Amino acid sequence: MRLYFLLFFMVLSVGAYSQKTITISGRLIDAETEEPIIFASIGIDGKSVGTVSNTEGKFDFHIPYIYKDHMMVIRMLGYSNIQSKISNYTNSDTVTFRMNKASKVLEEIVIRDSLTGGDIVSAAISKIDKNFPSEPFLMDGFYRDLKKVGGKYFSLLEAAVKIYDEDYKEPNNKNRLHERVALMEVRKSLGYSNKFTRYFEQYNLLEDLLLHNNIRYRQFPEQEVFYNSFKRGKTTMYNGKQVHVALGNFLVPDNGGTMFIKLFVEVESYSIVRMEYERTFNNEILRKKGDLVSKYVSDVKTIDFKEYLGKMYLNLITLRSRINWHDEDTDQLKFETELQQELLINNIETNPDERIGRTEKMRRYGLQYQDERYNKEFWENYNVIKDTPLDEEIVADLEELGTLEEQFEY
């Protein structure tokens, strides 16, 4: 009898544990072209839990079981939202979601005003304090970085982090990190014994990525010519709202190259929804290694935000930085390097009781030197950017240095 009750409660426990999360696997495509929709936001209506689609439009969304009767919402700039009850997918295989462009809705909307692109950008920047958090908040995030030399991958790192910030007020020092970041878990940390590692910076690259949030740190040129460089693009839609599009092409003073910015701004509130940025650099020497010198080529980044409780919060930031190494004497190109970084925010907590203390903060040096034993149970239900066949190529490149098991203990 005792054995019977023991087995009975074990079955109940296993059943309860299996119901902690629901995983929806999906693929997003354009309803007309059937092209994948990249970095679309997948979330729960009224909640802060979410993920994004990968470069193939695919995602795995791990949802707490308590939200099974809520609505899943899929959002993407220029498309109409998709909403569906989460419980519809509890026993489904991969689901294909077809997203319709919102252009047909826009055909019925005629906006006649005298706003210039510069007016839109100026108003959006001036309203950051109003539209972004004014109270403390805590975010859970998934971070990934990849390094390439000569078009070949040689290192990969993936980590789960917590990010705490007081508010979005403009900082006095725009080049010093104000967020506090704690490292939770590391999933992969590979390839750091490669000889090319020394040609990349060894400081904390996640901190550097957060400093690339131009909206948080108000990193915009103050010259009038910057605002005058913006033209108005065709109005689009996001999350059922009209969105201004401002396009700027700016020549950076003091021989600093060029900067292209595409800013998406809600018509009604002037909230910044998204920023796409590309900067090219002139032949400025960054640093020296032996008889080689490095020169910055370009930065390409996307900063995406989502609305939660009436405020805009970081949703995704991606950055691709290219630096070339030349012979110091002849200026001959020796090899090209590229750093790819992604940070997905998969949960937000407003006015949190928890604050990241000084002892909990990440160290200033590289995350690859702060990793710990792989925690399989943690990662099974943590929302990440889903792997693609490209990741298999990355792993193949990395395994030339030894099996993944040898490089990182799973």
C-alpha cells in the first residue's frame, strides 16, 4: 500500500512538473512571398515574456503554464498582428504562421502635415524621458557573440543575464555603463584557445553592446545638420499603430566616415519603436599588434523596443562590427575580422524588489573567462534565439579545434 501511494504521488509530481511550461514551435513567413520574417516579436498579450524569430523565421517559445488561456501575439513592423490562444498549440508540432502586410490598411490613411524627417527625429528624442521607463526595472536576457576571421568562425559564446537599470534618464557620461548586469548561466563558450583571439578585445563585450543603445544613452550628434539630413519615408504600421519612418544619411565631422539611420517612430506618442543604424569609418588606426595595425571598417546594428505597461523597453539589439588588420609599413590588408553580437530581452520586471548588488555584477573582463558548468535544466525552458543551419556551420568550424565536449563541458 505504501508503495502504491508512493508511485501515485510520483506520477502526480511528474505530471505537475511537465505542466510548468508550454513550448510553441513556429515558423513565420510573409503570406504573399513566403519569405521568412526575421526578428519578429512573439509574446503574450499584456505580459512581458517573449522571444524573437531567427534568421529563418523560426522560434521556440517557452511559456509558463499559468498563461495557457492567454493570447499569444506575434508582431512585426509593416505587418498586421497575429493573435491566437496559447492552449490551441499545446499538442502541436511546428506551426507555420502567415503574416499579412499592413500596407492595405495604410492605403486608407492619408496623413497631411508639414513635419520633416528632422522634426520627427527631434520630437522622438525629446520624448524619450516620457515614453521610456522612469522607474527601476529588471530584465532577463539571452546574449550571444560570434567571432570570425577571414570569413570563418572561430569562437562562440551564449549566456543568460539579468540587467538592472534605474530609469531612462539621460546620463551625464554617455560612454559609461549605467546598467548593472549579472551573469546567470553560460551555455556555450568555445574557441577561445584560438591564436586569433588576441586580435579581438578581451573586455566584457556585453557591456560594450549595451553602450551601443543610442536611445538609452542619447548618442546622437547635436549639430543641426544631423537633423536636417533626415527625410520622411513611407508611413508604416506596428502593433496596430501608425509609425513614422525617418531616413538619415549623415557625414560625421572630423573625417569620421558616414552614418545611416532609419528611425521608426509611433505617430501618436512619438515613441521610438526601432532604430536601424550603419556607420562606415575612414582609415583611422585603432591599435597595434606586432607589425600589424587595426582599422575600423563598419558597424551595423538594430535596436528594437516593445511596449509594456505603457512604456517602451529594449526587446532586441544586434551589432555586427568589422575591423581589418593591415601591415603597418605597407598598409597591405592581412586579414579581416568580424564580431557579431545579439541580446534578446525575454522578460521584464517593473519596480523589482531584487537589485543587482556590486558583488553580483559581472566582472569587467570577458564573459568567456566567467563561465560555469553547463546547467541543462535551466536552458531547457529559457527563451533564446533559436539555432539555424548556420549554427551547424559555426559548430563545424569550431570543432576543428576539438569536439565541443572537449572545449566546453555539457
